[in-house]
Amino acid sequence: MKKSFVIISAVVSLFVCLTTTPAVQAFEVFPPADNVLAYFEFNGDAKDSSGNGRDAVLLGGEFINTDWGKGLRIKKSEPQPPVGLDWNKYAALLKHPYTVEMLLTPTDTGDQSDWFKIFGWNDVADAGWYYKNNGIQAYPNDTIGDGKIPSKTRMYLAFVSTGKNMVDVYYNGTKLGSTASSFTEPPASAIFFRDDSTTARGEQLDGTVEALRISNVSRSVDEITAQQKRLDGRVVADISANGSARTISIDKNGKASIKISLHPVTKTGQSGDWWILASTPGGVYSLVASPTLGWVQGVQSIIQAPLQIIPDVEIPALPATSSGDYTYYFAVDLKPNATIDMDSLAYGSVTVQVK
């Protein structure tokens, strides 16, 4: 394994001593996207990693290692210490259209007599979003998805506004139903994963939160489905240009910084082909490692090696010899045979428009 690490790091110009690489590396739960207000990865802090600077105030909790780097462990106890996130400074931004997405593992999702608060807008009021009866309740409205949400299971939740006071709720990419949001937008406060004082903090969420993303757009069904596929155990291969996963434009003298990342999820250690390709106005090119690292025309794998976590790593960009679209692909498959195997292929792509 160490040998393949060294090979891969040389191939993609990793100037890191891999023997000192931590066992748990951070990986983005949510890929780069437009219209993000704030994104919290909980890799040791409550800072906004979207680049917008809308940090939250950490009220309390413990950072622990998870499959995605770190997460915020929130415990319910008696008496209840301060836990959760305070995003009150930016609560006014939470108005239709919006989407609130989170990846978390609750230890309990409630029965007929138990509530566990996920989000609230008044620290002294009971209204809010809860786990209730193994479903979701925007209290005091009816619970949706009764009996469909198990405890002790990692889950992806998405609350997508469909109007000024309505949201669609998704669980692991599937729509549970629609409900009134229970707050008048914009909310006066935005408090996540902390119960209110009305019930003496007795309806506190207990679990681990691995990511929280807040957007000022109503994410589409296709986006939510794609996000669930990203999380459901498949290999995740990403590629970006100048920090964007979307099309960028540069002039002929401009520079494109191309970065790749890989998270094999449950496939870590399984051998496969690695591919870095570029479709250009002049044909298809491959980044190869031998005899030297560089681009050659045609389709070739760069290496056959076990899959492992690779954080953002810059690769050489293909020189732009003419105007047009240069689409870069980073892909891996699970059959180390120097052939692109579509049945196990995971890939990402990004386009650089050269003017």
C-alpha cells in the first residue's frame, strides 16, 4: 500500500511525505456548487468552507473522526450543556428559495412521545424541525415519513423551500413529503442541533453531524438524487478548474489550475485503473506517468493501483494550442486491465473554455 501511495503521489505531483499522512483525511461531503450561502464540514471547527465567510458560532460538541474526515458529536445529557451551532448573524438570508442539507447520524429518531430538534429559530420557543416518530416534523405541523427514518444510521436530509412557508423534505434522496416550514421568513434566528429552553433542552438531538450546507436556491430533484449517489458507497472522483466544478473561461495566455480528488468510500484498497483524460479541439489526450509525466495523444490509463483517499491535488494542465473547449476527466474503475470498464467507472469532468 505504501508503495502505491508513493507511485500515485509522484504521478500527480503530491509533494507530501505519505508516511506522515493522517489515517483520516478530510473530504468534501458536498461538491462545489453555485448559490451556496454557507457550508460547514466540521473538520475541527465551525467555519464556513464555502469561501463566503459566514462562519457559525460553535455552542458546543466534540469533534470526532468519521469516514468523511471529522464530524461534530452532539450528546444529549442531564443537565444539558450548550451544544450545536448558532448561525443567527446570517439568519436573514434564509428566505425562499433556499435549501438546507445535512449529513448526520442520529442515535434516536423518536417515537410518539419523543422529539429531537434539528433546527429552530427562537431559543425560547418550541417550534422547529425535529425527528419525531421515526420521521420529520416541522412542529407544530404533522409528522411526515412516519416510521421511515431509522436511528443509528447515517442519513442525508434536505429541506427544499417551495414557497414562502413550505418545504419539501428528502431523506436519502427520496422525497418524504411536503410540510409548512413553521417559520415566517426570514427567521429571527438560525440555531442548528440545539433544543430550546421551553422544554428545558430535553428534546436535544443526540448524534453526529458530518456536514451542513445552506443554499439560496431550491435544489432540484436531480441535484438531490446525484448527491445521494455520491454518498451511497460508490467511488467519488472529482475534478475542478480554478476551484470550480463548472465550466470556466480563460484566454490563451491564461492559466487553468486543474485539481483532482478521490474518495473510494467502501472500495478503499481495491485495485483499478486510474485515468486522467482531456478532450480538446485537437483530439483526446491522456496524462501518463512513463517515461515522464506528461500528456500524450490517445486514451491510456495513468496507473493501475489500489484506490485510496486523495485530497485536492493539482495535475499539469494541457497546453492550449487553439481556442475551444478543453474538457478534463478524472476517472477510476475497479478492473486493473488498462480498459475503461463502464460498469464500474466513477468519474468527474470539468470544461475550460479557451477564448
